[in-house]
Amino acid sequence: MKISTHRIAIPSILEVGKGNINNIGNLIKKSKFQKVSICYGEGIEDLFGESIRNSLEEANIEIANIETITDINFEKISIEAVKIPNDVELLIGVGGGKAIDAGKYMSFIKKLPFISIPTSTSNDGFSSPGASLLVGGKRMSLSAKTPYGIIVDIDVIKGAPEKFIFSGIGDLVSNITALYDWKFEEENGRVIVDDFATMISKKAVNSFVRTEFKTIKDDLFLKELVDSLTLNGISMEIAGDSSPASGAEHLISHALDKFLETPQLHGIQVGMATYIMSKVQDHRFKRISKILTETGFFNYVKTLKMSKEDFKKAIDIAPSIKPNRYTYIHVEENRIIAKRFIDEDETLNSILI
């Protein structure tokens, strides 16, 4: 009998540290790339373009073309991918979610390695194997591949608005409820949980929530956040889907995206839904409450004036987002518990309107 081997892709370049934005050329040169294409998020080239260009020139790496990502429409991104010169050896994405998602998908189409250089930590998209694009006007997660390399400059992350750090915190703590949902699906005969993906996801969030910090802009805190979000991407690569880092709390966030005129950052919505679902699951509720309180996440969300009724509506819609899954929110009784909790919880009553 032939035994199949479980092959996964992991980044060949992984550099997280201070000052990396000025050393990109040397970090990429080690892998022998000589000609690259770059896609920036809006306004990002103005901030870091000169440093990156100088660094690549010093390493004798040619820049074939530069693109600014303003639209993540699937058709447009596919067309831009075809325009990348055939002698380009590497695609680099610099910026927030749009630039990284677009770059990942373009590299997937062109069969090019991709270097992810996030300028904020709003979610784990910079390390994940998927790309979130607009298809027919709706945000969809499309298959791509895990980045060949991830380069993060802690000083750049520190300089981004705090809302992106809070968003990253919310996205990461959701591992706790997502893993519990995945286990719940297995117990109900729907899936087989990958133990190694579970271990990576669990280690990522546990390492983060145990990190001591004075402020969320401490170097160690930010490095731990980046490292843990990176591990999320690897856990999803191992599992073959997003289950180790995405459960009912993500479905609630996606539901909010469907009907809100202006949704909040993905990780902000996910973090709030994680708090709700941890109570529904009766799983590590105090730990989640503690980290969201101590980091200032809840205080930030209070300024956004998010609505209790919107969350209750999203809870009812959530199961339809992925009807093939079977998380806690797919059970009607749990949806009733979640909506009652929103009305009765003291913390939520002080944050939501």
C-alpha cells in the first residue's frame, strides 16, 4: 500500500525585525532573485518606495515594473497579472490587505514566488495561502498560495494607526473559538481535524496572550503578534482550509460585511464576535475578556459605536455564509444564547449601542 505524503508550503524567507524596510534588497538577494515586480497599496510607495528602491538597487536587483493597487476586483487583478513581464522572477507586495491579497493572487496566476511585506497587522492575510478579492462585487476568498517570503519591519508596524494593531489582536484571539468550533465539527462527524494544524494554531495564540507588555506598541508585543499571525497562515496551509483560524466568529464578521454600509476592520468585528462566541461555547471566556480589556481593544471599539442589533442580525445570517460547515453558530439554540448574551452582558452594553 502506498502511503501518501502530506506536503505543505512554508516561507523560505521569514524576517521579522527592526529596520528591515531598508534591508529588503539583501534579504531577497540571498535567494538569487535578480528581477522583480512590486505592487504597493495606496499611498505606500510615497512612504517607503524610495527606501525599497534604494535597497534593491544596492543589491543589484532590477525593478521591472511598479503597480499601485487601488482596486481588488478579481477581473482587474487577473488582467494586471497578465501584464507582468515574463522575465520577472519575483513579485513583491507592500502594504495592507489589498496590496498583499492582489499580489498573492497575481503571483498565483503567473506562477511566480511572492514576497509579502505588510505595513500593518490588521489580520493574518499577509501569511495565509488565500486571497480575498471582489468577485461580482462581493468579497470572496480565492485559492492562492503561501508566500515564498515574509518580511516585516517592526518599526513600520509600530508607525501604523493603532486600529490596525487592535484588528490584528482580534483576528488572532479568534483562534481560541475557531479551534473549539473545528473540534465541535469533528465530534459531530462533519470533518477530521488535523492535529498538527491545531497544535500550530493553539501555540500561536497561547504564546501571544501570555506575552507581557506595557503598551501594544512594545517591540516584543508587536513581534509576538506578527509571529503568531504568521503561524496562523502556516496552520491554514497544513489544514488545507481556514478552519484552524476561522470559525463562527468569522462567519459573524462576514455576515456584517454583507449588510453594513461601512463595515469595520475585519479583525475588529472578529474580535467582538470571538468574545460573544467564547461565552456561547463556555470556553476560555475569561482569558479572551482579559486580553481584549488589557490591550485596550474594548476601549477602542467603544469609540466606533457598533450596534447590538447589527450583531444580532449577523448571528442569524452567519450559518448561511458557509452552510457546509457546522460550527456552534449553526445550532439554533446557540444563536438564541448569543443574542441573549448581547442584550445582557455588562461589557457589551457599555461598548455597543
